[in-house]
Amino acid sequence: MKRRHLEAYLLRDARYYPVLTLTGPRQSGKTTLARATFASHSYASLETIDQRRFAREDPRGFLVQFSGPLIIEEVQHAPDLMSYIQVSVDENPTPDTFCLPCLFCHFF
């Protein structure tokens, strides 16, 4: 993958903030950038129906299945999940916990 200009900013900001959100239009490289920049993070896609259903029906259970930092693609498909991410971050504000590549998220 071609090294992107935004990678340096993501790495910098991840040292300070527990949640990074990458927004933009479809097929613009948000997830590719996130996965390349944070290759050691766990990854979940809410594009798949079963994962989306799990995140909607049991947000807490969905989140606890992952250990360490997590990239959640298409998080806009499970808007209630954001409340659980907020509680998680409020309880443990460790930087670089979540990276959320999604379309223009209207709930932020």
C-alpha cells in the first residue's frame, strides 16, 4: 500500500485519544488506511449481517469478545454501540483503544 499522508496524523492522535473516527465517502480508503496504520489492532466489520446483528442485539457482548485495541468498520450500522464505546472509554480512557472508519456518521 502507498504510504498515506494521514498515517502520521493518525499515529500521533492515537497517542492521546481513546477513539479515532475516520469519515468519508464509500470506497475512499478509510478502512484500508486504518488497517495499514494499526495492523496489530483487532478488526470487526459490521458490514456482515451476523456481526451487525450481534453488535445491535448485544453491544456489550460484541465488545468484550475483543482484547486490546479494535477497528470497527461500518459502526454507523449499530448506532447504539457508540454508547457502550463511550462507557468503555469513560471507565478506561486508554489512548488508542478504538478506530472507527465509517461513512459520514450523523450520530457524532
